[in-house]
Amino acid sequence: MPKWNYGDAYLRYPINDGEIAVFDNGSMVKVHNIFDPLPEFMLTADLVFVDPPWNLGNLNTFYTKAERSDYQESFERFYKRLFECIAQMAPATCYVEVGKEYLAEFILEMKHLYRSVTFYNSTYYHKKNHLCYVIRGGTKRKKLPLDYMDEEDIIAWICENEDYSCIGDLCMGRGLVGVNAHRAGKRFVGTELSPKRLSVLLEAMTKKGHGYRKE
């Protein structure tokens, strides 16, 4: 499926199912199915930002892009597992991006985990008609300048301004959270279903001068 080859980074920086890439700054990422047991290194994150699939169709599109055929039949099963992983990680602060369809359900799940939950209006791809929401959970309510910022700018702001030592992402994709954490001089950990998408991050980090080993 050539259109999902992401610039052929996987040919230059291959990583396989189940493999972990350990960077020389201590950051770690793994090709991983969220329904499998959470890798231990994910528990080192004290901040989370995750942009998961927003509905069942979107979820199964990512299975297609990962060249998998074990499609899911229930989106509720997926997001319940997502929040189960967040609960296990127990970060002090958590951000979850979502579309309108499941906004209420995601807010409810966040309220099960955090004393203070709020959400911000956002966009993606820097297009005003591409609307989404970023939910924040923490111990204290904070007034942050995030409303109506694009999700990419929100990620950059979080990595630069939140108080944390390591940020985690359960749906790492091509590594936007990792790239911004690196720019802020912080460590990151993440999991991603698609080896080809994760290879994009491996290439980006290598070009920034960070070597890695695979385990």
C-alpha cells in the first residue's frame, strides 16, 4: 500500500512489531498494540498527550494504514482500554485530543481520573474548519492560553510550558509529541501501532543527532 509509506522512512530506519527503540537521551518508543500489556517504560511518564482515533471508522483506518486486518468492532472497547492505560500510567497531568462525537464520553472518562477537567476548542492541520477538542485533566484547574490554538501549537506549548520530566504518548504516530519534547530538552516515551509511522520519528531524531538502539 504505497500511499501509506510516509516518505519511505521505514526503508531507512526500519522497526518491527514489538521492537523498542531506545534513544541516547533515554527516550523510548515501541511498536505496540494498545490492547497488549502496557510496556513498563510508559510508567515513567508524568505528563501525557495523546491524539487517539476519534471513532470506530477512524480507528479501523489506522489498522488499515498499519497493514493489519484485525479490525475492531467496538470503539467503546478501544477508548475504555485507552483510559485504562492512562490510569495505569497515572500521570500528574493528561491531555487527550478528540472530535465532537465522543467529546462527552472522553470528558467523563477523564473525570474518573482527575479532580480538575476542562477542554479547549482546537483545530488540526491549521485549517479553521477542521475542528477538534483537547481535554486537560490535572489536580488543579488552570487558566491556560490554549483555546482556539491548532493542535500542533498546543503540543508545542505543552512541551515547553508544563512541569514534567517525561511526556508519554499512547498513539505516537509520526512522533509530533516526541519531536516537540526533544526541542524542549525533555524525555519522551511512546507506543504506536504502525511501524512505518514510527520510522518517521526515528528518522527525525537521527537527523537531530540522537542515535538509538533497538531491543
